[in-house]
Amino acid sequence: QVQLVESGGGLVQAGGSLRLSCVGSGSIFRFNAMAWYRQAPGKQREWVAAITGGDSTTYADSVKGRFTISRTNVKNTVFLQMNSLKPEDTAVYYCAARQPLKNQGYDYWGQGTQVTVSS
């Protein structure tokens, strides 16, 4: 059974930094793409950043230049380095992963980790 477990969330002041981690287990294959999403209270879940199997990265405009997504080569682990945090970054952050050989969508989701940015 594939599981994704996020960690690293917490409370930080505006302008601060956090590093989220997501560790995948239960799969003998390297995930194709991995991504981070977030959901703020009363809002829909939104895509934040993604990294492909070839390590190409893309970002939502709202986080571009402040957040960096990366992954390890050996394990199914993805990170999200978040700098210059703003109160509007407050949300539950979710990790997602795509099965090998698939080109779209995400098949596995973590349980989420809370990020709260105070002004």
C-alpha cells in the first residue's frame, strides 16, 4: 500500500521560512511526477509546485521565486523549501505523487501538514 507522509509544517512569522518534506513508501517504483498542493480555509485546493521524473520544475505564479521544489534521486521523497512566507500562504499543504508511465493526474495523496504564517 502506497503512503505519502508530509512533515515540516508549523507556525512562522511573515518573512520566515519552512521546509516541507514528503516521504513515499510502499512502492518499489520511482514515482513519475510529484507535486505540492495547498488548501486554505474556505477555499479550494490549489496546485503549488510540481517536479517531473526528469526533475523539471514548475510553480504557481503566487509562489514563484519564493518556493523551491526538489526530490531525492533514490527514494520517493519530495521537498518544498518555502522562503519569504506571507500570511496568504497559510494553508494545509498536501503532497501528491503520480504512478510511473502516467502523464497526468496524481494517484496518491498525503494527509496534509498545516502551515500558518502570522503577520
